[in-house]
Amino acid sequence: MKDQGSPGGPSGSGLVDQRIAALVDWRGETLRAVRQLIREADPDVVEEVKWAKATSPGVPTWSHDGIICTGEPYKSVVKLTFARGASLDDPAGLFNASLEGNTRRAIDIREGEVVDAKAFKALVGAAVALNTSRVKAKPARASRGKE
């Protein structure tokens, strides 16, 4: 796993740890469990907390050549939003929110619900594959030597 912290500040994983630890109810446990599944599905995942400001502690974010998903705790759900979810196959039907958009898809997990680990890890793997397929290879530099 790669880590995206700020210079002199906590690591990206450390910030995610803090964000999850602040949730002392079922939402923290849920976010902790899906975080573990994401790490199992992609050992090279980059963890960050994005969009932090004075009125918000920020959103845990998992990336690999682009955002895979975010994890937002709300009062009644933990929402996992996949940045390019509309482009992913979801044979297990995990996506149950934000279905009307052209780009994102989300999974709302309510208290007491457990996500299908195998299907979730497959979805994360598909998101990583989509992101890495979109990364453009750097063009080779032309040599300037005399021949």
C-alpha cells in the first residue's frame, strides 16, 4: 500500500485511521471492514483524506491511478462512491445508490448490513483495472545522438 500524507503531517493512512477512529459506532466498524477489503483487493492502493476543511474532517479516499472510491459516513448509511462506477460491471448488484448518473455509482451500507466480500473485492479490482487502462504511457523520447 502506498501512502499519501502531507509533508510534516500525518500519513494518508494515518488520516484515514483518525477519521475511522472518530466514528465510535457501527459506521466506524463498517468503514474499517470495507477498508480492509479494499486493501486485500489492491495491495498498492493509496489512502488519503480529501476535501477536508474547517466544517468537514474530510473524506477517506482510496486511489490507484485515479480514485477507486470514497467512504462517507452519514447518519443512516456509510456511502461508498465509486468514481467511475457507471463503467463497471456489477453482476452481484452491489450498487444501490446514485444509479441515475453517467459516471459514479455508490453502495449504501446501513447498520447491520454486511457487504458481500468476494463481490466487493471484485468490484474494487475492476475499478483498479479501469483506472490503470486509462493511464497513458509516456511517449519515448527521441534520441538526439549522431548516427
